[in-house]
Amino acid sequence: MSESKFEARKKEVAREKFYDVDPGHKNLYKVGGSLGMIVGVFYVLVTLIAYMPGNNGWSEPPFVSAATFINTIANHARPAYITWSLFTLTDFLAVGVLLALYFALKGVNRDAILVGIGITLMSVILDAAVAEVGFFTATSLAVSWNAVTDPVLKAAYYVAANHAVLQTEFAWPYSYFAGFAGWIIISAVMRKSSAFGKWLGTFGLVASSLFVIDMALVYIVPGVAGGFILPLQWVFVVFWILAGVRLFSLGRKKNQLQMGVLTKEQQMLGK
């Protein structure tokens, strides 16, 4: 067999054996996988904070009322700041995960993965630049409202805090809805990739779909839909961690496997 044909066959074998994963980005897979696991741990922390006695899930809209939310975060400023900080940090860390997923899945369906990641990035920008900024602003104003005694200043702080709360209630569901809509597409591509496994893609597809449905119901039956947000967040935490573990393992083992496969192929081809 000629050298050119052998090289072409090597590439074909690599594609078949490595599930269309780009073999040139093992470090990116390690970094992206590590970030995915870290994001999962951060989501565990913020969800636990929401369940702390007295918080009653305040870290997730929809709120009973702006007045209730303002009064609650005024007395829970420290966990509130920790929560918003972790959510903002996960937005930035998610970019690294999405980049690694692109290179790991583009061989399966490049167009679909680009659309899914693009929608998810739009959600990341909306959440970090609008929703989380609104949360930080509302918390700061609520603390000031709680501290002052002058009725005029108190009213002014309340009006400003109420505006910030309304901003978050508008942006937050949209960011979640867009984000999980993007993850539906990403998970669908995962299902067709043997590198991640049909079961993991299905898990992500179901979890993302349930979140999208719940976010749509937030505008129809907010009291009912709001009760499912934190439990669904626990489900998605598991998906983030499992996807991160799989990404990391791709970066750690891929080259060793490739060497073994190609050596066997060379023997079969008489090289």
C-alpha cells in the first residue's frame, strides 16, 4: 500500500476509533473538563445556600413580591453576595467548557454544535451582564434601605431596589430559557457521539428540556414553576459534572489509545 493511501487510512481509523473527536486539543479537553466539574461544584454550593434556614430559595426568582425579596436579601446580604458571585463566576468558566465541547463534538455535527453553543453564549452574556448585575444592585440597595431611618431616603432606596428586582425578574428567565435551549441542541449532538455516550446526551437532553418547559411556565404559573427550579438545578449539576469528567478523560487517554489503534492498523497493513 502506498504511503499516501496509508496516511489516508490512518486518518479514517482515527475518526472511527475516536468518535470524530479532534485529536489536537487534549489540553483543552482537560481544562474544559476541569472547569465543567468546578461549575458543577459551584452550582452545588449556590443551591445549598438557597436551602439554608431562613433563605427559603430566595436566590431563585420568581419572587413572591419585590418587597419580600428586598426584605429577605437585606437580612441575608452575605449569602446573597456569595450566590451572585458564584453564579457570575460560573458564567465565565462555562465559556471554557463550551469551547472544549465545540472541538470535541464538531466532527459529529459542526453546524448544530455552533448553533447550540452560540445560543448558550448569548445566555451567558445576558445572565452576567444583566441578571447578575441586577442582583448585585438590588442587594446593595436593599442593605442601604434596611440601614437608613430617614423615611425619605428609605423610600428612595426602596424604589431603586424595586427597579433592580424587576430588571432581574425580566432578564433571569430569558437567560435560563436561552441557555437550556442551547443545551438541548448540544445534548442532541452528544447523543450521536460515542465519545460521550448516548446515555449522557439523553440525560442532558431530558434535563435541559425540563428546564425550558419550567422557564416557560414561570410566566404562566410562577408559584408552581418556581418550586421545580431548585430540584431541576440539582439534576443539571449531575450532568455538568459527568460531562466534565468525560471531557477530562478525553484529554487524558486519547493519545495513548490512538497510538495503540494505529500500531495495530500498521500491523494489519503490513507496515
